[in-house]
Amino acid sequence: MTAPSGQAPAPRVLTPGVRAALIVLLAGALSLALEPAFPWVVTWPAEWTLPATQWVGDGVGWLLGWLKPAARLFSDLLRYPMGWADLALGATPWPVVIGAVTAIGWYLGGLPMAALGFVGLSFVLASGYWSQSMNTLALVAVSVPLALIAGGVIGILANEFPRLKPPVQVVLDVMQTVPTFAYLTPLLILFGFGPVVGLIASAIYAAPPMARNVILGLERIESEIREAAVMSGAGRLRQLFEVEIPSASAQIMVGVNQSLMAALSMVIIAAVIGGFDDIGWEVLLTMRKAQFGQSLLAGLVIVVFAVVIDRMSGALATERRRHDPRIAYGLLGLAVGLAVVFGARLPEASGFDLLAPLADAVDRGLGEFTAANGDWLAGIKNGVMFFVLLPLRIGLDQAVLPFTWGFAWTPAMSGALFAAAALLCLVLVWRGRAMAGLMLLIGAGVLETGIANLPWPFVLVGAAALGWMAGGWRLAALSVGLLSTILLSGLWERALLSLYLSGAAVLACAVLGGLIGLWAALSPTVWRLVRPVCDMLQTIPLFVFLIPVLMFFQIGEFSAFLAICAYAVVPMIRYTRHGLISTPPELLEAAVASGATNWQILRDLRAPWAAPTILLGLNQTILYAFAMLVIAALIGTTGLGQSIYLALGRADVGLGLSAGAAMAILAFISDRLVQGFAAERRRALGL
Amino acid sequence: MTGTGVPAIACRNVWQVFGPNARKALDRALERSGGDVDSAARSLQQSGLIPAVRDASFEVGKGELFVVMGLSGSGKSTILRCIARLIEATSGEIALDGEDIARASKQRLTQLRREKMGMVFQHFGLFPHMTVAENVAYPLKVQGLDRARRRARAQEVISLVGLEGREGAFPRELSGGQRQRVGIARSLAVNPDIWFLDEPFSALDPLIRRQLQDEFLRIQGSLKKSIIFITHDIAEALKLADRIAIMRDGRIVQIGAPADIVLRPADDYVRAFSRDVAKGRHARVASVMQPVAQLAPGPDDPGLRADMTLDAALARCMALYQPVPVHDGQGRVIGAVNPADLAAALQVEEP
């Protein structure tokens, strides 16, 4: 500053952010004030909604009817490879399957990987779920090659024709945000009931990660390698297949790994539509019968598959070294030899039931445990429901009842709450933190009203304000436009319910995951303990998360909340830790040299440096929460997830797709908002 | 220029402008500025385009080692890529051995690359999934040579760069210096006439760099390629070049022999570069010599020759104050030099 008077310029109180917050606050206050006179401010009147769900249903139904013959032909064709895979895996004697997996494990990762394969499959054999597992595996074995080919072709085409890339990426984004169940309804109509639907759904679901990684891998090739191929005088095809794709192979293998995991996850979810004797169906069945011991066992079988497939295909991407193939052939030969020698005397694979007593013991133990600790468990559940979830959902004014809190909420209390918030806000504004003060006031308003009861003008203005701050007018307009389609289609209330549950879970994950991440960043010992848990939680197919929460807390919103948290907390932990520990060492040295304490370094240096990374973690957590929300509909949530699930049961394409789209819109908007803020933080740090 | 006749590489008024509709924008800008390069470039920048190379013209003779020197962002790598047609120049003419490469068809271009051009990259550009031998043989493979001949030729160039015994190694198993040897071997595999080197030694540490520079000079001494060599290091440029072009902000500000650059910088920018250079080692006596009709060899003729460096000349006439004769290779007197001028030429110039 070169002001001649030597005075510092007055700090600008009305920053754009503060102005936006003020407008949002005004919109909220107006809505609340107008509510008694004009009820349509809170509840979008039914007569204003467009029958969009029906239109979508009719339109897509017409389209599907058109496609149906081709689809049926395709599904008939697919029955052949599926039959072969089934036959191959089902009819092969189990020692050969175990031997083959062990041999592959050896080749890819040496002794530890071979042991993992052997122990894992032995567990599957012992569980008595061998034939169901092989059915699942057969589905994966057919769907993954389809997904890899489709994804690879899409990725290469997007790379060859730069004009294709942006639309392809948008489509891939959409495919990954649309909830898995939403795919199933139209597929059900197209292909009829049966395993083919699961197969195609998992192929569709598994193709985007492959395409994405192919694009990414090809993009990341050093330009000089590309140029060296050109200067060698190679034609375009040779450049692509002899130089570029092999150079990108590590990234492409990451795609194969992700694709495999996605396919497995989807195959298991697809069991919901039934018609196939696979392991996902087994979990669902036992869960419905409340046989939690068996359910847990079947769930563990899924986990074993997930871990074995993940680690082995992961080794494809990360490990360059391959182990002696002779030993692998030896292992396979040994297994074949065993099968030939013992032949028919081998016990039937499904005859094994070694772990049944264990399952029964779990059931008994669980029964005793819940009987003994029921009060305590119910206490937790009710405590969280009454004091956290319900107020968030329907607001303090409705959630605070003599039955729950011991007293009734009165308008005077609302007044006191707002007065206290306003006072704090003034203090904050006076201390120069206007933004924090206004956010506090808005937060108080939301808490008083409840997310599910938020007036729609307030939500729209809020989304516009956030969009404007995160990415300018275009993002603001996009957010408002997309939200308006939900409003018009009559799915608004359900959308708010979904928003509430995922919002609550994201909030819990942000706090809990942030703290764990912080702790793991400070102490390597903690990270050594937390890391395998995170790895495990990320490998387990979504479905399996439902089993333990059901065991202890039965069906209901709290169980769904827990399942969502368990799945969505992982990215928050990982990104927080990663952001905090990746502060450049020279910055730390400079701080130490200036005499900063550890706490000061954390607060002034590491935290701001980590902010963009932590925001990305939050973004992932939000997307994970939305993904799990739909799965959690199986154990009782309200909102869009439930609608999608119901639509699946009724084969209602219109409802399924509209609710799926609404869900995708919510996920999309939050993704863009958080990404926008993260990008802004990165710019501010000059990254 | 060492060659005669058609130059190996000729660029005339080459522009490379990045941005949408670059060609039209360039034409319009030139039209408006009446052909003035700087104001055209300024108006292009104002409309959001990036004029990376501005009106570059130069020729490289057959067997000449032509160095393009400039700081990062000066357009030196861009102009090399225009000549190799890795990117399409926005306007201007580029000819290799008189053949207009900007208009060459795709097939002809591929053929030229297979037979005539070799290129070495700053970060080596080695194919990570191929061994040393496979990397070196790849240009031969795309030509369709059979395996035995590929292997024989690859072995030849691998020996030329001194990598015998490492044929089966993968790039990741090699040191930086070794990797660049592979890059050099690969670029020479097809025995090209024209050799492009894009900052080949910049990523290496100083000792290895010196070693590779010397080997490069040895190889060039026997192969006599026509070379464009890109560098940002003035010492490297002076050490290697037959002629140097200095680029700044996309323009070539001076082209000349190393001694010209050091002793007669065209502007302050070039002068700033050469300020830190030990001039005595790069400039020759010829550059400060005055032609003289006759000058009888005196009793203390130090025996200066025109191609001596200033350092060497100065060492011989430390104690002399009178102009001394300068001889050519055959011992004839071709001029005279005042020892004081020798010393003055070495002075570090004040800004």
C-alpha cells in the first residue's frame, strides 16, 4: 500500500461471500415469515408439478419397446458364453479351481499372494457356498471382458478424436453418479428377469472405470515418447498399439482392477432382482430371514472374493516383477493330479458345511448379546435418532417433544435460539468474521426448520449462492436449473429426505474422518492400524455393509445412517491424512526455523496447505454417501433411494429413472460445488 | 556455412501461433501492422493468441552444427517441432534439402522421417516397455527390416554410443546419461542426414553432460550430419556450434559464429548472455585482427595464428606493446593485432 496518509485501508466487510450469505439469509427469513400466509412456500403444491415421472416412463417405455427385440436377441446370445463360464466353473472339480487361483496368485505376487488365494478359496469351500460363489464368479467372468472391451474402445476413441472427449467424459460422470439400482429397472424391462440383467448391468457399470483409466493413461504419456514414435516413422496404428498403449499399461491395469471390483459389486447388488442362485442372493435371503450368522458367513465369502480379486489385479498394475511360471504350472498340475487321482471320491463341493456351527454360534451369541445389551444399544440408537437425526430432518420445532427430549418446543424457544444466534453473529461480525457469523445464523435457521421442511425458495437461493461462489454464474444457473427439474417433477420432498440423510452422514464422516485423518497424520502408529481397515472398507462391496448394522440395530434409518457412514468415512480419512502429511518439507523447515511450535505449524501451515486435498476427500465422501444411500434403501430409508428400490420391485421405469436422475442431480451438484471450492483454494495457494 | 549449394534445412518467415483460427488472425495482424513483426505479435497477444515463433528465418548447411539458443519460453523447441512437423507451422516456408516439408503429404512425411530425420529428446522419450536394443531397433522395425538386420544395425549404433553389454536392460534400469545414449543411438539407427537434438543434455548433471558433449562432438566429427541442436546453455552452445541462433520471445535476435556472439552481441539481451562467458576461450584472433598490407616480422614475432583463441594469443604476447603480425595456416602474414586490443576484447563489459 502506498497510501500517503500511511493508513491501512478499511477491511471490506461486504465481500462477495458475505453478500451472497446475506441474500440467502434474507430468502430464508422471508420464506419463514411468509409461510403462515402462503403454505406453497414450503410445500410445492401438487398441482404445480409436471407428470414428468410418467412422461419419462412413457418415453423410455416406448424406446425400450422398440429396442426390446434386439435386446432379447443380445441376451439370448449372451446365454452361450454364460453357459460356458457356468459349466467351466461349476463343473471343474474344486481342487482345480483352488489350484488355479493359487497358481495365478503365485505368478502375480509370489508366496503371500498364493497363500491369500489358497486360504481365501479354502474358506469359500468350507463355508458351503461353493456353487453359489462359482455362479457369481461366472457372471463376473463374462461381464468383465465385455466391460474391458467396451471401456477400452471408448477410451481409445475418445483419445483419437479429441472432439469426442468432453461428451464422453460427461457420459462417464453421469454413469458413475446414477445409482446402481436405477440401471436395473430399464434393463429388467429390456432383458426380462434372470441373470442376464445382472450380467449386463455389471458390464455397463464396470465399463466407465476402464474407459476413464484408458483415457487418463493415454493422456499421461510423456509427449516426448509420443513424438519419438512419430519421428521413428510409425503409422498411427503402430504408434497406438506398439508405443502408446504399452506405455500406459500401468494406468490401464488400474482400470482393469477397478473394473473387476465394480463388476463384482454390481453382480452382487443385481441379486436383488433374483432369479439366480448366487452369493448375493444368499446374503439377501438370509438377511430377510434374520439368520445373521449365515448372512455374515455369505457376506464374508463376498469379502474374500473382493479381497482376492482386488489384490491380484492390483498386483497387475503395481508389481512389475512376475514370479517363476514353472512353480505356477507345478501348482496347477498338482491340483489337476489330485482331482484325477481322487476323481469321483472327492467330496461334493457344496457338501462342506464346516462353518455352519460357527454361524449358529454367531446367531446364538448375537441373540445373547442383544438380550444382555439391548438397553444400551437402543440407548445409542434412540439418542442419535432423537438428538441428532430427527432435529436435522424435521427441525427442532417438531423433533423436540416431551416423548423424546422431555419437554415440548415452544415458539419462545425458537425466539431464544434465533436471538442467541443473532447475538453470536453480531459478535463475530464485530470481530471481522462476518462470513462465519452469517453461516451460524443460517445454520440455526436450518436446525430450527429441519432439512426435510426447508422452503424451496431458500434451497434454490442457497444453491445459487454456493454455485456462484464456487464457480461463477454458470454453475449457479446450472444448480438452480437442475434443482428446479426435481421440484417440477414432484420428487422434491423425497430429494430433501435423501439430502438430509446423506447430509447427516457426510457431516458425521467429515468430523469423525477428519479427526481420524488428523490423528493418523500425527502418529504413524495410528496410520498403520487405520490403513488396513480403510483398505478393507474400500474393498468390500457395498451390500455387505448392511449385515453388521442390521445385526445390532435392526431395520431403520439409524442402521442406514451407520452403513452410509462406515462406507463414506474412508475417503475423508485418507485425504485428510494425505493432505496433512504432504506439506512440502522446505515449508516445514522454514516454519521450524522461524520457531513455530508443532501446533502452530499444524494450524498455520499444514491445515491451509491440506485444505484443497481435504475438500476433495469431502467430495469423495459425498459421492460415496449417495452411492450407499440407494443400497441402504434395502434396510429402510425414506427418500429417493426408497423410490428407486420400489420402482425396481414394480418394474416402474418412469419412477426408477426419474428418482435415479434426481439422485444423480444431487450428487452432481454437490460434486461441482465442492470441486469449485477446492479449485479456488488451490488457486489461492498457487498450485 | 560449411556446405555449398542447397542448404540442408531452410526456414523462411516461419510463424507459429497457438490459439483458435491462428492462421487468419496472423494474416490479419500482419496486414494491419504492415508487416512489422513486433506490432503484429503484440496485437496477436492482445487477442489472446500466443505467437511462440515470430518470423524466424535461417539456413543450416550440409554437415553444419547449428545451435538454437534461448531461455525457456523463447520458442526454440517450438521451431524445432515445426521443422520436424510434429506441429504444423502457422505460416512460412520450411525446406529440407530444397523439399518443402510443410506441403509434404502424410506418406511422404512418414517416409522422410523413416529415412532422413533423427531426433533426440530432452527427457529421452524412451519407450518404457522396450529394452535398450528394442528401443534402438524400433525405427528399423517400422521400416520393415527383418529381425537379423535390425539386430545387427542396432548393435552397431549401440557400440557407437558405448552401451555394449546393456542391450537387454530396460530404460528404468539405466542412469540418466545411459538413457540419453540410448536416445542418441535410436536417433542414429536409420542413419539420417538430418539430426534434431532438443536440449539433449539439459537433464543431465554437469560431469555427465561434459562427457556426452565430447562424445557428441566425436560422433559428429565422423558422421557429419546436418544438425539443429537446441540448448539454453550459452557455454554448451559456444562449445559445440558452428553457428548459433539466439532466440528471444519467439524472435531470432542474432545468428552468428560463436566468436560473433561473444564479441559482437547484436543487442543487450545477447550481451547479457555472453557477459559471464570466458571470451578468451571462444573468440579467435581473427576477430580482433586488422588487415595490414605489410608488417615486417620483427625480432619478437610471437607467431600468432588467426585461428588461435584470444587466451592463447594473449599468453604469447604478454610483454609486447607494438602491433604484432598474425599468420594464417601456411605461415603467411594476413594481418596485425595490437596486444592492447586483445586484452580489451577480454574485458567484461559493463552494462
